[in-house]
Amino acid sequence: MKKFCFYLFILFLSICFIFWIATMATAFTFSVNASGTGISTIGYHFSDFSCGGVIRSGGITVTPGTPWPVINNQFSIENKLDPNFEMTVTGTFEEDSRHASGTWQAVSNGTQCSGSWSALR
């Protein structure tokens, strides 16, 4: 399986490289299947992430029963991580399969927080 690992830096705009080190930021990682047609896992890593009056720290990995589809190099992942917290990550892989970018949205206690991300594999 080919593994793509991208970090979403909510507090600081950054690009991840071959070795990823997440310090003082909130990040996500995900794995793309070998055929490039689906995302088989996504991991959320929170470090003092604030949205909706709640500060979150820690991590959670979500593995769907069926991989989230990658169609025309685009994907969208929605997860309800707890009863009052949802995350949506959308993105596009560049033709070289090394770059990706997109948007993220969190809904926490009815408050919407959002931004954009960019990454290098």
C-alpha cells in the first residue's frame, strides 16, 4: 500500500516533507490505497485545538468499512468524532501525486471553524 501522509496545520501554515514532525499544531494524516482510488484511514491529531468553546488535545484514527473514494484526484471525508464535534476534510491531489491541497471544516457545539491546507508528500 502506498501511504500518503498530509498534515493540516490549523495554527500555523506549513508544508510537510518526507519526515513529518507536528509540534504546537493540529494535524491530520491519511493513507491512500495502492491504486489511488480510495483513502483507507484518516488520523486526527489535536494539540490545544479551540473551536466552539472547547479545547481539544489527543488523537483519533478513523477507518471506514469502505475507503472514502478518490475521484478525479479529489476526495471528501466527513467524520462525527463525538456527539458535538464533526470534521470535514476535502482535497485535491495534483497530477504529480506529490502535492495536495484543500479545505477543512470543524463544527463544535454548533460553532463552525474552517480553513485551508496544503501539503507535500
